[in-house]
Amino acid sequence: MSFEYASTRPLHSRDVRDWDAEHDVVIVGFGAAGACAAIEAATAGADTLIVERASGPGGTSALSGGEIYLGGSGGTPAQRQAGFQDGTEDLFRYLMLAGGRDADEAKARLYAEQSLAHHDWLVAQGLPYKNTFLPQRMVEPETDDCLIWSGSEEAWPFSDAAKPCPRGHTPQWPGWGGGQLLMNVLAARVRALGVAARYDARALALIVDDAGAVCGAVLRTSGHTVCVRARRAVILCAGGFAMNRDMVRRHAPMLLRSDDPIGSPGDDGSGIRMGTSVGGTAIHMDEGFVSLPFYAPESLIKGIFVNARGQRFINEDCYHGRIGHHALQQAGERIYLLADQATYQAPPAFTRIGIAAAGESWEEVERDLRMPPGTLSATVDVYNRHAAAGADPLFHKSAKWLKPLDEPPFVALDCRIDYAFYPHFTLGGLDTLPTGQVVDATRTPVRGLYAAGRTACGLPRSGAGYSSGLSLADATFFGRQAGRHAAGGT
């Protein structure tokens, strides 16, 4: 059986010779979404099987920082301890703006209203939070602290729509990579609930009955192809498609400008293909997260980004993923971050950001970059004049980060798209209801089929609005909804 052929065409139940096993709920993928779906399904009394193509649980979730976007209802313990009160409406408005023009209002509303309860649920599973706040701008804490500014909450236009509040919650883990702890905790809970698990088992295709409802899955395991019946539902939690460069080329070719996909080998789009093979609709397949993690040091936020024409294109105080997104929209490969002696510090080595040009005047930097006279220097002059007055009328950068770039020597940091570190992953996936039910083009549920995590298109669906922690927030919360509903709960 061809894998590519099978993932795009379901098997009919009448062609199944023997069922290898039967369960109420079959979950494909043992990352955070699959784990949370399994916990809720088993808690609701469903006989549950979770299938994982790797030799153990984890997926892309285990490779992450473990950060989850949480707040609302007055604030989490970490937020309140740091002196913040996070309103549910502020969280909702932020999620709507972050979701872009096609933000899912129903999902944003549900998550905003239940985010604090979700935090408490995660803690109840055993996930530890230190509940300490780090006010500095960073990608991830290098300590075991918890709360950070993980998005564009303080930056325009988000700050105009919702009261700013830090919402990135990282588990108590020493340094980067808290996703390992998150998955250890969730996997332990899955095992404690007696959920059956099959590792080194690849889902090849879905199985449908005479009525067109999904009733099982074809698996490849231990060198054999077997069929497993799902009496109630199949839940697809098999990741996105960043590692399938053919799918990226077909659906999100802009991401090919960067050669830094992030994820696990399982992010090959197979879950999305299986979902569409039975009538599910995939949406926002052209969208992706793209980052340029230029801070810390946070002093570089006081610099300005320019394109190959020497023009600014973004307010530099927004989230590094928003900057990466807009950098990819510029013509050509050349992107520069301008700084002066007072604002310059070397970016982290992993960013591959070096110095492209330096000089005692911006005109000298302009010449070294081979830009037409009066282009770059004019941009800096306009910025400096307004920054000196505490304003940025073109891009509305917050006064907190405004400083004229007027202390020589001056530098242009080389953020070329074809060289610097622009990590990315996909955001498009199967269209789902807040229950996790996969829907067709008319938004009618495909019977017996659910999806969560990056296999689905959830809260994060706009690269320009993405914030760190949104993917795991979406995966864990809506994985829970899918598991509960698939098991027959509410």
C-alpha cells in the first residue's frame, strides 16, 4: 500500500478483512494535543488508543519551550503575583487581533473564558509553575522562571485593542526546552489513566463506513499493515507540514525563503491529508510562523529595521515573530537592523546576525551597503527627529523603546533572509469547530472525525499575529475539547 496514495484516499470498511483491535476513540499522534485528548477521553470513560509513529511520546511539543499562552478571568497566579489583572475581554480582543482577518471568534471566546480554568487543569495534571515574572524581553527564560511578555501585547496595534498583560507561562524547568517537562507530565497522566498506546505505528489512512463516517484507521506497525476500529471517533493530532517541503512549496511557498523549518519528522502533513481525504476542509494553508529572534539583548529593540531600499517596515517593539513575518514580505533578501553605540549589543550566535556595515555617519553606512545616496540616511533622519520628541508617527513604536540613533559609531546588522536564522512552521490545517469536530466546506461536521494541534487550524492562524505559547495553548485546550466530545461528553 503506497503511503502517499493511502493518506489521500480512505479505505472502505467493507474492504477490511480483519480488525486488529477495537477502541472507542483512536488518537493519531502523541504530542501535547494527542495527550490532552487522551486524558479527557479516558476520563470520560472511553476506551482509548493513542498511536505514535515515533518510539515514544513527545512530537514537536517536546522540542518546544513548553510555553503556554494563559490569562483572563482576573489573571493566573503568576500574573496576579506580578501585579497584573488580566481581563477576559482583553484576552479575547488580543486573540481576535492575533488571529488575523479570519480569526475564529467562537474559539477565541471559549479560550478567553476558560483559559484560567485550563491553567488550573494543567497544574492538576502535575505541571509545575514557579509563578515568577521576568520583565525583560526575551525568547524564552534561561532560568526556571515562569511569566514573560511572549507576544505583541505592549506594541501597536495590539496595545490599542486590549490592555497589555504578559501571558507567556513557561513551566519550572532550568532553561530552554520546557516542552520536555510538559510532555513528561502529560504522558505520565495518560499512562496512569490506562490509555493504550502503540509506538512505531504510522497511520496510513482513515477507514469509512457505508454512511461515510470515519470508523477507524489503517496502521503500519512492526512491518505489518493492520486496521483498527474506532467505535466513536478518530482524533487527528499528527502535527503540521513544515517538514514536507513539497506541501510547503504547494501551499506556503513564502516559507521556502527560509531554510530553517522547525518541528519533528512527523510534521509531514499526513494528518491533514487524511482529513481532507474524507471531506474535511483545510484552511489557511498559506500561513506560517516565521521568526527573527533578534532579542535579547532587548536594547536592540531601540534600533530600526530597514529593507533593501533603506525603508522601515515595522514597529520594532513588536514580537520577533511579527517582525520575521513582515521581513519575509519585503522584496529581496536584504534586511538590516540599524543601531548606534548606545543600543548595540551582539545578538546571540545562533541567530547568525553579524555586522554588514559600520561607520561614523549614517551616510557612510549607506555607502557601504551600496544604497542610493539619501535613502537610508533620510530614513534615519526622519526616525531620529521624531524619536527625540518621543514619537513614531509612521509605525507607532512605544515611547519606551524610542531613542535617536545618534551616537557613533553606527552599525547595520545583517539579517539577510537567505542567511540569518528565520525558524518557521506552518499554521494551516483542518477546519474544526470548538469541539474539535472536523468540518467540510459547508462547515458541516465530518462524522467520526476530530482534529487538534497543528493538524487543525485553531487560534493561531496568522503569522503576523502569532505569539509564543499560542500553539501549545491551542493544542492542549482544544485537544481536551476534542477528547471530551469524541468520548460522548459535552
